[in-house]
Amino acid sequence: MQEYREPLFCKGRVLKKESLEALRDFPLRFARLGLSDWADGVLFGYDISYECGREGNGGQLVIDAGAVWQEGEIVLTEQKILPFDKYDQPAVVRLRLYPASYTDDFYVRPYELCLEGGEPEDGGLELGRFRLSEGAELRKEYRDLQDFGTAYNTLNITGIPYAGPGGITVSPVLLRAFAHTVMESDSAGSLDVNFALLCLNHPPVPRECVLRYVSRRLCTPYRELTHGEIYERLVRIAGNGNGRMVQAQKNKGPAVI
């Protein structure tokens, strides 16, 4: 017969090595079991803000602490402050993780939070991108869904790969904004409302669920899409922000589900 053991730290008892090992292993085992079928990606955190410096001296980017799921491990990172003077040019914040190693006492996973240009990705997890004008603020309050893709002075989070069951998924912030658009629309259908409630109640939304919704909603064959393609289709469904959502064109035939 097998046993599940949970250490009890009682007054007067000798602290045992086995109790400390059980306390150490429980959160790691619990997390690995819960995330075993999740794709690598961002779990939490990594809010990005910009602070202006003195005139002519540039400013600084503040990248908050966060957590990622990578190769079966949860990696926690600390806040990072980066000098910034790349005005009026594409900038991408990325997290790069390097191979792990072991010491006598620790498992060590080196990482780097860095600021790069807008060149094609050659590794690392994107945490946001923007093009900032000197003297401007980096906006993170979005007027509508289309505003997430504004080129200048706006933090673009549409390309962040979030960890999710069955595959990487899109930003919960983006999906919540889409859900609010749906719930405020007087032309949303039952499929839209059901998907919106899922976005509000159950982040992260699995990638397949997003793809199935987009396919069904636009009456197009189900297929894999990039983050950019998913965002473009969500904007198309949401309409132009006047409360009227784009209606499915049923004369094109049903989607292949």
C-alpha cells in the first residue's frame, strides 16, 4: 500500500530532514503535475513601463518580475531596469533562457532580460514591443481592440507567447479586452457571448479554443494561425468599435471543425 505524507511541524518535535524535503518538493511536484501538458511560455508578470530621464540622457525601462514555464520547469525572474535611448525605432523586450546547471546546493537556470531591435526573432520569449518617441509616454491603456496594434508610443502585447494547455496562447489582457467589446455589443451572438465569458472567467484560454472560435465565427476552415493572424481576426470580428460586431458570412458555407 502506498502513502501520501504531509509533514507536521509541532512544538517539541525534532525537525527531520524528511520533513524539510517533503516541504521542498510539494509545490514543485504540484506545479509540474498541473502544468505537465502546457506549452512553454509566460505564466505571470512582466509588466513593462517607461520612465523618462533627464533631457538628453534617455530614460529607462522597468520590467517587472515574472514567471515562465520552460521545459518542464517554472522559472522565476526578478525585476530588471534597462537604460533606454532607442527612440523612434522598433524595440522588443525579450527573455532569453540558457541551459541549466547544478551546484552542490542549487539548480541554476541562467536568464537574460534584454532590449532588442525589431529584427525577426532568433530565440527567446517576446514580452512586448513598441516604438517610442522621445518625450512621450508608453501607453498601456487601450481604447479598443484595434488600439493594441498602434505603432507609436503604445506597448504591443499581441505577440507574447503565453503558456497554455495544448499549445501557446495569446495574452489574457487582449482576450479580456475582446470579451468586454463583445459584452458591450448589441449585436453579439450566443457563440460570441460564450467565448467572452470563457475569456473573462478562465484565463489562460487554450489555443485550440481560440482557433476554433475564430474559425467558426468567420466561417473559415480550421487551421493553425500565428499570434498576429489571431489578433487580426479578433479585430475583424470586433468591428470598428461602434457597438456593431461583424456578422458571419453564412453564404460561404460552414467552417470545417
